[in-house]
Amino acid sequence: MIFIRRILILLFMILMMKAACHSQSVLLDMHVTLNMNHKPLWQVMDSLRKTAHIFIAYSNALFAVDKPVTIAASDRPLRNVLEDILEGTGYTYRIFHNQIVLQPLPKRPALYYIKGFVRVKDSLNPIPYATISIVSRQTGVIADINGAFVFPASEEWLQDTLFISSIGYEPVSISLREMRNESPQPVYLKRIMYEIEPVIIEPENTQKVRLGNRKNRAAGSLYMDTHGQQVASFIEMEDGRKGTLKTLWYYLSEDGNADAPFRIRLYAYDTASGKPGNDLLQEMVVVKPYGKAGWYAVDLHHHYIPVSSPGFFIAMEGVFPNDYDFYAQGDDFTDIAKTSPETEIEDSPTMISYGQRLGYTKSRRNENNTWHYSLDHTWFQLKKQLFSVMVAADIIMLEKPHKEE
């Protein structure tokens, strides 16, 4: 009985909702005639109320609307007449119990556009792909190939500070309020000059070790799309080992645009999920290769990033300051494989790629150390395709401590 009772209540509620929707539709479909020229909004609404014999509710604030209204409607649906009357007045309407209720549109925060261009202080040459971040909000943009950038900011953001940086230049901090201007504002970075070669002091009990996939031939490549896609590989370290990152290696495929910029990403190993965890590289580092396919090295020894067992993740993220979606073909994880006796994969159709393509090799064992970062901000693996992206790292490794007998 209780179940039948609940079903009846539910059916009653559905019928009531349908009746309410029908009632609203009938009201708004009613045809009205109204002609007024350059009259206050409240006066127009009052005339509409009397002409159409409907109820219209509004607050005293409506009397303060100074935009005059002109309407010439002859036998038109009420919904169209209301839209014409309220256009540009800052008001909208809703239906409540066969009554039209006027209410102000929600106010949107005022936006300012922060525009600028990054230049070398001495030569005034542009600095392409410089990173511009907002210190307290963990967000920012990448300058384009000419060093130009633009992004919207609310009034609240104007209290924050811009941090502008690029590899090889001294970073600068500028108040966002100082950058608020109709015309782009220049930002000048000074080159970092090294009078002598830096001397890295390391303990005697160290050795340089190269870990990761350092094969010389790729079976295929993955495309880094324009929407923050990342691909990462787990670099496993033996139990008890620790050291400092010296160099990262990425295999840039000739099927992509080998001189396109990309962002360096490093992640700790999340012991709970086995996925990439916290960022190991605290600042945004974007590199622009010289356009040659093959292994590309990124020197990170000045960053002094410690790593330890069980290991860490090296990732590549596509960086595109402009909209190059036109060039992205196929699905998010486009696979272009080369024909070879090893892979026995047929040639894929010719494709145009703006961004980098990261090489990979087929896994000969039932293992998968490659992770993908999807558009919904989650890390996952492709279960049906076992392969290893071609990334590696040189590590200044401390000697493994001897176990006490």
C-alpha cells in the first residue's frame, strides 16, 4: 500500500508540473497589441498590464530605470513583446503562478583585459613563449611567438601580482593594476649572463645514471593537442635510491612539428593510486626545440630537483598560445605508427600536426608505464594498447647505501 501511495503522489506531482508548464506556455503565447514611444519602463509595463489583462509584479527599483522604451507590437505573442520591451534595460522576467515577475539581471563583475608584450631589455627583441602567471591564483598564460599576451581579470584580481619568466632571463614581478591599460604594456626581461661556467659541487659518492626509454627507433607517435593534454611515463628507481635530476630527454617525432613549444612536467609518484601526484617542478617551464626530430635534451640541473624511489613521472604538455585546433586531426589520442618489421602496423593516413608528437615503442611484456591526462583532469591508461613513450632522465645518483649485515 505504501508503495502504491508513493506512486500516486509522484504521478500527481508530474501532472501538476505539466499543468504549470502548460499554463505558462498559454500565457506567453497570448497575442497582445501595444504601441508606446519613448516612455519609462514602469509606464510601459503598467500599460501592458492593463491592455493584456495580466498580473505584472516588480519592485520600486524599476522606477529608477532611465532607459526609455519604444514598442510597436500589433497582435504579437506576449513572450516576444516582453523580450522587446526588456532588451537593454537590465531586467528579465519569470512566470510565477500565472504572474509575470520582473527582476534585475545578475550583475557580472567588471572585467579588465591585461595586455602586454615581453621584450629583451637590451635589444628589444621579442621573447617568444614567456610564461605570465598570477602569483596568488596559480593561473596564467603563455605569450605567443611575438611575446604578446592578453587575458581577462576582474577588479579583485587587480590586487595581485604578475610573475613573468622565461628560461635564460631574470624573472620580474609587476602589479596587475599597473598593467591595466587600453594599449599593450611592455615588459622587459634581462638576460642571465654567466661570466664563468658554473661549478656543480657534488658528493664524491655519486654517479650519473640514465633511466627511462632511450631506444633509438620509434614505433609510432602521440599528438599533444591544444587543450592541455599530457602524456607521462613512470621512471622507476630501485629501492633506497635517491638523487638529483640533471637532464630530461624527449624523443620528438618527425611526424609532428618538431619546433613547436611544449611544457616540461614532472610529478611525484602517488603511493595511494600509483598515478602522477604532486608537481615536482614548481615553476612553469616551457621550451622551444630547434626543429630537429629525434632526442631533445632539457637541462634542469640548476633547478636542483630531488628524486627518490620508487620513482617519478616525466610528462610532456602541448603549449599553443593561439588557436591551432584546425590542424588537430582525429581523436584526442591520435596514433601514427610507422611500418616496420618489428611493429607490422600499416601506414596511417597523412595528417597535419601543429604540435609535437612524442615517440613511443611497443611493449614486449605485459606492462604499461604510460599515462594520459584527459580533458576532465584525470589520469588514465589505455588498456588495449601497451606501449612506452620515449622519455628518459639523467640523474646524479647517490650511491646506494650498504645494508648492515
